[in-house]
Amino acid sequence: MPSERQLTNRGGVTLKISFDMRSADTKAGMNTVLDFSAFRPLTSAPSPGFHLRVREITEADHGRVARLLAKGFQRPVWYYAQALRRLSLHPTPPGLSKYGFVMEADGITVGAVLLIFSAVRSGGNTQTRCNITSWYVEPAYKSYAAVFTSRALRHKDVTYINVSARPAARPIIKAQGFRTYSHGQYVAIPALHAGPADGPARICGIDTPPDVPFETTDQRLLSAHAEFGCMSLWCVTKERAYPFVLLPRLFKRLVPGVQLIYCRDIKDLVRFAGPLGRFLALRGKLVVSIDSNGPIPGLIGKYIEGKSPRFFKGPAPPRLGDISYTQAAMFPWPWPAGVGRSGA
């Protein structure tokens, strides 16, 4: 049953907001429809009487969403088609949005935001995390972006993260309540380190499970990120196997290296810097970039304040060393060389 509320703006104009509750799962499927017939927008393009609707993205929307985001971010349509395809394969926790939301004005798509909900392990507990990315609203409708925000960020028990905010967007997301949890990047040269002092370690791929104890959740994470084009590795010692996910990239468009996507603890990266660094150097990767809030003790490199900061909003601040199942890993830009793409 649709229900309706009325709000009055500061100018005394009534704004009608109706909620379409026809979905069986009202938490995940409730659509918001706004009647602006008596509301004068702050921008001039929308005509009086238009209807604004915010709803979940469905598979039928993929083409329109890909074209809108490609226009908004000046990227190829195939990139967003691939992003949506990967979201369709992602194990989204029950009751949460599979792809994100669209904003429609009289049935025309004028805004979109992609959401990546995941169940992640942290400190022995499972938490729900959402990477919010690719947020775009047509300029004529930016006055109504607050409606979009309220839908995208409505789950109070979810930790939202933004790992790719452009400089112009950072004041906006901070106004939405996001805080910085990683202020910069530490660029390390791990090959300059010796091996771990507490015994030998070897680096191996994920084709064969390690012959020492390991976490099955880590094995699933490594396999999923290998499909995304990341380097998924085990560092194996005599007592257990330690997971690492690294994304190949070029620094300054010249120096080959990797971005750290996932490890169980930054201390693991410091401990195994030598064998990891030599493994990477043999494959032409010289540096590792790591989310950080300052120099990392025991690791040779340089801290760069303000480089690729990360933001969060919610009950559980993310730990450093884990941007798994985010846009940075699932559909990074620039697209990794040698990784196939569909939807071109």
C-alpha cells in the first residue's frame, strides 16, 4: 500500500513524498517517489510537476546506468558494464542492494550510485561493509541529491567506505558524515629487506591449497580476487599460511608496482617483506603502495600524506590493509593490463 507524507519547505511550499511498499521485502525494495508539482527546484532545467523517484538498480537498468556513469565520469561504457557484471556475481548479503540505486525524473535516469555490500571478517567478527562508489547525478538535479544520500546510507548497522573519492568530492562526503581512516599511502620497496628472522618463508599461488593451516575464508577471498585480476598469494611458513592480495599498477605512469588490497595484518607485510619483494621483483614489480597514516616501522619506503585517502561512516572503523571487495579491487581504474573485459 502506498503511503504519503507532506513536508513544507522554508518558503512554505508543500512537498509530497510517497513510499511505494509493494515489494515483499520492504527493507530492500522500498521505492521513494517525490511529487514536485508545487516545488520550485534550485536549478532551472526540471519542469514544474515532474516526479522524482529513487529505487534500486535492477538488471534491466544496466545499460542505462553504464551509459550515464560513463558520461558523468568520462570513462568507457564497457568499464561500467563490466562493473555491473561483476556486481551481479558478487555474494551480496541477504536483504541488501545488489547494485545500488538510480534516480529517475519522469522515468528518465538522471542519477546513479553503485554499492558493494560485503560480509567481512575483522577481529574475529563478521561485519557488514559497503563500498559506495561511482556516485553521479545530472547537474540539473543536484538539488535533490540529499534524497539519494538518504537512501544509499540508510543502514545504521553498516560501515560505509569510500576508497576512491576525487578531491572535489571529499568536502561533500565529509559533510555527509564520512571521516578519514587512512590519510595517505606508504610506498615501500620490499625487495631491499632480508628474509624473516623467525624462519624461512616461501611465496606460492593459490592453485594448490597450502600444506599448513590456513583460513578457508581467506582462500575464498584469494580466489575471488584472482578472478578480478589481482595477484593472490600465500606466504607459507612452517606453522601456517598468510594471505596477500596485490593489484598490479603503474606509479607515476612509469614505475611498475602493486597496491596492497588485503592482508590479515600490516605486521605480516613487514615480516615477509623480503620474500614478497623478491617474488614481485622477479615479475617486474618494484614497489608496494599501502594505506597508511604515517611511516610503517620496519619497512623501507616513503610516506605520502594526502595520497589516495580512504573514508568511512558507520559503527566500525575499517582496519588498514583491507580494501577487499571494493571498487579498487573489483573494477579498478585504470583497468589492469592483461585482464579481460566484457561489455565492450
